[in-house]
Amino acid sequence: MNKTTTVIVGLGSCGLAAGAGKTYEEFKRIRSADKLDFNIKQTSCIGMCYREPLVEVIDQWGSNIYGEVDLKRVDEIVESHIKNFSPIHEYIVSSDKQNGIDEDFFKGQVKIALRNCGHIDPESIEDYEAKEGYKAIENICSKSIEPEKVIQMVMDSGIRGRGGGGFPTGMKWKFARNNESDKKYVICNADEGDPGAFMDRSLIEGDPHSILEGMIICGYATGADEGYIYCRAEYPLAIKRLEIAIEQANKKNYLGKNIFGIEGFNFQIHVKEGAGAFVFGEETALIASIEGQRGMPRRRPPFPAERGLWKHPTNINNVETFANIPWIIFNGSENYAQYGTEKSKGTKVFALTGKIRHGGLVEVPMGITIKDIVYNLGGGIIDDKKFKAVQLGGPSGGCIPEYLSHTKVDYDSVNETGAIMGSGGMVVMDETTCVVDIAKFFLDFTQNESCGKCTFCRIGTKRMLEILTRITEGEGEETDIELLENLAHTIIDSSLCGLGQTAPNPVLTTLKYFKDEYEAHIRDKKCPALKCKKLLTYEVIAENCTGCMVCAKGCPVDAIEGEKKEPHFINQDICTNCGLCYTKCNFDAIKLS
């Protein structure tokens, strides 16, 4: 061991939830107790969330990332690796020597937005500066690059808004620039309420200065002198690190007045804590909330670029979009545009979750296929079950079936399936997933998140939810499928904002690709995936039953009959389908149908 050894612990929200805080403190305790001479630092989410807590050990021989580092493993790592220079290979998930057990997770990834996450201390501006941080805005100022030229660089990169709509970012900036006003604003939306927005939180927790720098560049380009980061209050760690970063940037004059000594180049950023609402993914609803009003969308035009926050021209982008901007300016538009497809340039961050072996945060070039993400990065389906579908785009997204897993992940290809890119949620489903139940789950979310302004969104989604509930409870009717489709299209056509216009997507895509499952629920009163509780039948397999009576004693309604040491049977007239017999049986004597 020597003082060049550095231990870095992932202390993002995912790591802390897995116990990384205790891991971090244990390293510090041992270092002090044993009088060891090694550095210990914090970082944020490394992306490999399924292996948390994660610890990277960097020494003169290279870098090794250890996974699932509990207190016992801390002791082993210190004793073997740090003291005796003998890495514990069976615990190493990734290594610069390419011999980690999970190297495939990082293969195929191209990290631009996530370039610093997991590599720097997010509470250290010096760490950010050491990674070319604030060099992009410095170059703009030192070379006196005109705002219009900056906007052109963003346009040439081909980047489109990463918040869901996919509108060209450079065009958005140009509209805000061209609207004359003595006051303009920049807003970073960090509160879209989407499960995929986990990645936004991770970006803020892991690299807050990149978001600030992106906003500063936008302020310079559009002529704005004030910015807001709208972040939900349930993200305390993200808010804490944003506030630290803003204070540090002010002290170094990356924020404030006459930035880099340029007379009149002023920009300040504020954090606005919100209650969290899915509807805030819509720009005008977010603006209303910042202004202290109820968060409800308004008709457009005028668009925010013309009449936004407090009626002044306003540019709004999400976290991931802003995080890309400094890299684009510093490395060049052409280097960003080399990734992706003709109409979808660059990379995209996804929160990969569901029935997947390797869930976490990944960043891939646009144009990669869904199948490549699921199998090459995600490691395939848990327990080798059959891959059924992915829900792409969050609650307002759509289900893409396995037979379309060759679909390229870009805006146009995804939209053709009926799904949307959204802010980056990718939920993987296997054969045990009921798509009717999934559609009900997501519709329940969007129905609750409706602001209530539009009748068709407020009431129509409620009616759709009632129909889906009936279907999953065995009370579906033959006319329900047509009724769902009619309601869905009426809601899409009549809603004011994106929430209502996309809320029916989970229903429409599951009807499109899995209509047979709806018909099985309605006509046969059966759930093919064996998930809908009220459509299940529990039966005893006589040849497996030992008559132990565990199931009978546990049945809350005495529906199981039979003598001790004799096969039992279940009285279907009494059974409430609670499933206790199935979970309690030790002999695989209860079957579901």
C-alpha cells in the first residue's frame, strides 16, 4: 500500500439505498484505526446499480471496481488489495485490465452526458475542472464566439431535446435568441415525474456542474441573464449538490456578473423546489408552477421562446440536454454528430429496469437496437425466461414486443412502433408479465397525474382505467376493446398537452401487439401470464400432495379440505384466490391456471 492508492465509493441515491454510506464510513474507520495511508473519495452513480454498493480502487497497477461491497467485503478489500496488492478477482465487476465479471455492461456504451458520473466527486468543482469543466464557456468567451455561432454549433450537432418531444435544441435556442426583450430566462426541467427521470436525478447528483455550464452557454447564446433549475423536493441529494455547485461556480465567477471579464455577460441560476408532477414535463405547466400558480398547461402559441416565464422569452431544456452541451462545444459538433442516425444524432441515456439481469443507467449511441440493449448491456432476462416486450418512454410510452426488438432506438423508429422515446425509461418484461395489467398500471399513474384542466384527459382516462380494471377482474365485455380504442383516440385528439395526448399509448400499443391477451381476459376469463388475481384458479396436484395440512391450516376461508396424510382438494366455490396455499406449499402440489 502507498499513498497513491485511492478508494472511491459510489454515493448516489441508489448506492446510499443499498448501504454505500456504511461502506464509506467503514473504509474511513479502518483507515484511521489501522493508520493506513490511502485516499478515500466519494462519487455518485457509476451506472451499475444492480451491483451496489460499488467501490473503485485506483492504484499504480490500475483501476478495479468492486461490486456489492458490504462491511465484510470492505475488510477483505483492505486486507488483500490495499495492504497486500492482491485484488480479489471474484468481486471485481469491471477493471481497466478488462477482466471484470460484468465488463459487457459497459461495452457498447458511449458516455457523453454521463462522462463524469462515477469518475468525479460531484461536490468538488476542482474535479469538474480537471475534466475540462467550464472549458467550453471559457473558449466561447476567450475566442469571442458570437452567440449566433454558438447556436449554429448546437444545430450542427443534431442534438434534439432529451426530455421526450425530441425538438431540435438549436432551433429552440434560435427562437429564444430572435425574440427581442430586455429580459430572458433559461429553465432546466429536472422534474418531469417520469420513472425514467431517475437518470436526470443521477446526472445532477453525479455531475451538477455540467448542467450549470450547459445553462450558462444557453444564457450566452440566447441573451438570457437568469436561469432556474426546477427540481422536485423529493430529490434532497440532487438539490444539495446543485446548491453546492452554484455556490462554487459563483465564487469562481462562472456565474454572476461580467463572467470571464466580459462586460455585460451576466448569468445567475436559482434552484426552484417543486412538489413533483408528471404534467411538468409540459413547458407551460412548469412555467406556471415557477410563477407560483397551479401547474397547468396553457394553449400554444405563443410558445415559451416568445412568451414564457413572467411573459418573457424563455428557453426550456431538460437535464440530459444541458449536460451534453459543454461536450458538444468543447469537442465539436461533428464529433457529436458522428454518433446516431441521420435524424437522431448523439447518444441517449436510459434507465434500464424490469425483468433484466443488469438494471442500471446506460448511455448508448442512437441507432442501437432494443435487442442489443437488453441482451448485450442488460445481460438478458432474469432466470432465462422468455423476453416479451419493453415499455419505452415511461408511463406515456408504449409496449414494443419482442419480435420488434430489432427496432433502432431513435426518435423516428421508436415513434413508428407507437411508443415514444420519452425521457429514457426502458422497462423490460418477460413472459410472466400481463400486458393488460401493465397498461392499467401506467394508466393509473397518468390518470392520477392529470392536472384536470382538460375534460377528456381528466374523465376519459378515468373511464379507460375503469374498463381495464373490469377486464383484469374477469368482468370484461366484448365491446370493451372497441370502447377503449375509441376513448383513447378521443383523448389524444382533444387534450391540450402532451400528458393527455400520450396517456393512452400503453393501452393502444398493448391492444395493437397483444390483442389476444385482452380477448383471453374478456372471453375466457383467464390471464395467460397468471398475474391477474381474480382470474386465477388454484388446484391441488394429488400425486404431489402429502396431506401435510399446511395449506389447509393457512387458508383464511377454509376452502381446502382433506384428511391428514391424504391428498387435499380446493373448494372453488369458497376459494378467494388469495394465493396463500401456493406460497406455503413445500411440495409443489398447488398449480395455477
